[in-house]
Amino acid sequence: MINVNSLNFNYKNIPIFENFNWSVRAGDSWVVLGPSGCGKSTLLSLLAGLRFAASGIISINNEPITRPRPRTGLILQDYGLLPWATVRQNVGLGLAVRTFYGADGIHAPRTPSLESNVDYWLDRLGLNEVASKFPGQISGGQRQRTAIARTLVLKPNLLLMDEPFSSLDTPTREALQSLTRGLIAEQGMTLIMVTHSIDEAVLLGSNILLLNEPPNRVANTFNNPLAGTPAHRESKEYQSLCRELRMQMGLMLPLQNQESK
């Protein structure tokens, strides 16, 4: 689905990606992990068509990205909700934006009206009772569910999430992680999610892309086939991959070095 070929990108004259190559198959769940400033959010912005490379090509379904893509959903860390709009209005925001572009098949796809999807996703994500409230009047978990509903109304096939659960308390975060896993599988979407959390990466990503201090030249990837399966968090495979990622990020010494001390 996604092909990144010979990507070069600089930020304020600092090279972030140099001749970087990476590919993602349709339906895969990827988590992008790495330290602050390594290029995680930059990569997400490039995939969303909000930033553009100095050279190289990013294509989705064999089409180079030259503008934001209608069937790509983006959920930001701060939710991106309009504070003066109700929950219902925020969920329907994408539909309103599409009227500015028209359904010409390029700027927006020719699809039947999606208006009924607003009510469906309000109900599905438990937002009916707060539909007339404003973002400042609801909890962080409800704001995140509003952002998810706003995205799913437009029936994306690619979902990009930038640290979506980082500001939430543990019970809310774990509930939304579970919800996200279920929705991704149910809707058949491809997921690319950015996180700082190793535990979250191993919990949600069937594949993990580890970025290091820039410039990033090689896609350092890890396969995690048990992600999303029952009791994965308690498994030896989960603990082993968390340990491997911590060592790769320089957060702990290899086991043999620890034992020699």
C-alpha cells in the first residue's frame, strides 16, 4: 500500500531522512517508535501529504502523494477538535470540509452521502449523551473518541495516529488501545501510529519501525505477529521484544553485561 523510495528530508538544514526506504502492506498495523526529534511525526506528516520531501517518492496504492489524500485519516495528539463546535459538529467536520472541494474523484472521492455515518459513529463510540456538548465540557477519553469518530465517518483505508493516547490516564488509555485494535481489524484499515512508549508499540503494532537519532538511512523494523492477540501482554514474546527494543534504543544494557556486574 505504502512505498517510501529514496526519501530525503531536511528540517532547518538538519537531515532527518537520507535515502530512506520503507514499505507497508495494506491491512498491516505499524507503530513508529523512537526518541524525541528522530522524525516520527515528520514521517507521519509526509505520509499525510502535509510535508513534502526534498527528493524521493512516497506513494500510496501506486499514486505519489502530492496533496492530502481523501481516504487517509489523521488523528493528532491534541485531538484537533474545534473548541467552539459541539461533539456532533466535530464528528461531522470532515463532511463539511469536503463540500469545499467537491466530489470530483481527485480532491474528494465520488461516494454516496456519508451523513448517516455521523449518527452511527456517535452511537458506536458511546458519544450520544455528549453530542451537544463542547470539547471543553467532556473528558479526555471522550475527546479522543470524538476525534476517532470524526475520522471513521469518512471511511478511510489508511489511519495515521500521532501519539493519540499519551495524555490519558492508564485505564482510559488501555480502553482506547483496545478499542483501536478492534476497529482497525473490523474496518480493514492500515494503521501507522507514532508513540514514545515501547510497551504501547509492542501491544499495538504487528510491525514496529524504530527510528534513531537522525539522519535515518535504514528502516529498522521488527515483526510482532502476536500483537492484539489474547494475553499477549503477559507472554514471553512480549517481554522479549520490549527488552530488545529497549536495548536498541540504549535504554538498558544487554543481559550478559548486566550479569557480569
